[in-house]
Amino acid sequence: MKVLFVEPPKRFWFVMGEYLPPPLGILELAGYLESRMPDVEIEVLDCQARMLEWDGLEKHIESSRPDIVASSSLATCNAYTTVRAVATAKKVNSSILTIVGGQHFTATADESLRAYPEIDVIVRGEGEETLADLVRAVKDSNSFTDINGISFQRNGRIFHNPDRPMITNLDQLPMPAYHFVEDHIRKYHFTMMAGANTIYGLVEASRGCPHRCTFCSQWRHWRGTWRSKSPKRIADEMEFCYRNFGAEFLWLTDDNFPLGPSARQLCDELIGRGFGDKIMWFVQARCDDIVREKNLLPKMRSAGNMWILTGAESASEAALQNFGKKISPDQTRDAVRLMKKNDIFAQATFIIGHREDTHEALSDLREFVNGIDPDLAIFMVLTPFPGTEVYEEAGKNGWIEDSNWANYDMVHPIMPTE
């Protein structure tokens, strides 16, 4: 039995500059599968790091001869790329079982299975336990009917099994299986943040978000919950990436890294291990948390945190209320000032293209950003991602003018303003 995980050829999101991230999602899945089923052969193929285009992927699948191909599917704008990857596997051998997952395919499971017959199984939600059950069923020639957390098609029929309960203790997960991509570990980099020669690693400190922003698919995908690894486990994972693979720049991938007692304990762990001047790390945090926990910022800086992205979204109280953001422009202003005061690079992201946006509103936003003066400001177009309240509202009102998933990248306008 052989499982091939694929990071397919794709274009990266140019807004953040030139970079090449490790394929964390499939490395986590590969690590879990390896720990639970050591008799299964596992391979991870990162087409970006290997500089493989589609013909190279096809040839690799031919030579590798996997029983299962599971493709990475990070974002909605990569949906077609994911489908093309599994279609390539089916072209090589129609008996290969093809698996996809992630937020987009979870939110569009029925639609996607009807549209793309090359997808055999969609893993909905959290993937580790579900994927292991799937591989075990294939290995033992068992039915998929009792596997929770999947949608699948068989003989022209589509089945949606019940949801799977989420993992209660994330500390029990194995380390991401970076050893499967060790041969090209030095290729992973993020030029804007750490230069082209600094090895770039990803660490997942938590899953989910307790907030309910209308434009974000995270909270619904994780069923409105937030679960974190312990501060010690997070520090262990950061040290694991640094000691074993030389990753000096680490992005904590949490959609929202809550600042508070756990963050303070993490900083104490890193400082106690002498990592404050050996690694640099990046987080995404809410501006109200930054303001509330302002006394934590000096310790974060001492522990190696050099960059924070905060979702400011708008200078309009009405727009922020509509987004369900529950922050204020004053908190954004204070958060930027506090980050810069503590020598932490201050990145702020803003949303344009809200339904009620006008020329004047955009002009006011520009003036607001000039006034607070973050180190980096990025303006992103409001995008109705499947699984969000914005998507449901836009669909109900007929606002969606572009159904090409490749354009759902927060750069292309998908729906008009009034």
C-alpha cells in the first residue's frame, strides 16, 4: 500500500511577494499517517520545490505507482489546481483512489463531487483521523460507509457520512513530517519577511477561532471552536523545525493567535531555551488583543517575535460592525503604535469592495492608513468564500458576478459595490 501526497504546481499569491512555503497541511497528514500505520509506504511530492510542472507530475505518478493520491488544497483559488492534480492521477491509472480536503472542498462537498468525477473522496474538516481510517479501509478492502467525516462517490451515487468529532488534544499529534521534504528544505523561504536565504518553516499552534467575522471561513470550518497546543508543545515544534531542519524564520499559521497567558508562557519557554536571538517568528493577532496585552509585547520581541499581522479591515465603524469584527479604528491605531514602539514590524490588512463602499469611503480609508502609518498595509478585495456569511448573502441577493474559483484570491473583484 502506497500513499502519495501531492503539492501540485500552482501560482503563489503575489501580494506577499516572492516566497515558497513548505506544504504544512500534507506534512501534518503524512506525519500522522506514518505514526498510526508504519507499514504503509508514504511519499510527499512538492512540485514547487522540485520544480515540476504538470507533465513532470504525471511522469512521477507513473513511476511512483501509488494506490492513493491525496492532493493539497489550501485555498479556494487553488481548487482547480487540486482537481487537475487528482485528474492527472486518474489519467495515469483510473484505479488510484483520489482524496482532497480543506476548507473549500468541505464547504462545497456535494457541489464538488457532482462537478468533478475525478475526485473519489472529500475529507471534510479535520483530516488526520479520517485519512487514517480511509487508508485502513482501502488496505483491508473495507467499505467507506462507516467512516465519519467524508463525502464520496461510488457507482454514480454521492454519499455524505456524518461529521467526525474533532481531536480533543492537539498535543498528541506527531510533529509535521518535514523529513519527507528534507532534500529540498533549503528552498523554503519568504523573501519579504526574512530574505531569500533564510529557511522558512510553518508551525500550527492552534486550530479555529472563537470570533465570527462574516467574511472568514475559519470559524465555521472549525465549528466555532478554538483549540490550542500547549505552550510547551508549540515551543517544542518550533525547536524541532530549527534544530532538525535549520528553519530560522517560523510562521505560526493560526488565523488568530490569541495574546494572553498562553502566549506569555510560550515566550517564557522560548527565552528559557535561548531562542530569542536564534529564531524569528510571525503571528496574526487581533488589534484589540494587542492593545489589551500591550505589556506582553516587549517579552514577545525578546522571544523572537519580529512581525505581527493584524486584520484592521476598515476605518469605518459601520463596516466593522457589518463584518462582525468587534474592533474599532482607534484600537487599530493604538495597536500599530504599540507594535512599532516595541520594534515589531506592524502589518495591517484592509478590506475594500464592501457593498456600501464609495470613492469617498476608499479615500477616507487611505487617509486613515496614512495617519496610522503601519510598516506594511495590504488592501484586499472582499471575497465571498464558500462557507462564509458573505457568500450566503451574496448568493441570496444575486451579487456574485464571477464563478471562476481561480479568481477567489482577494485580488479579483467577484461582486460589485452598490
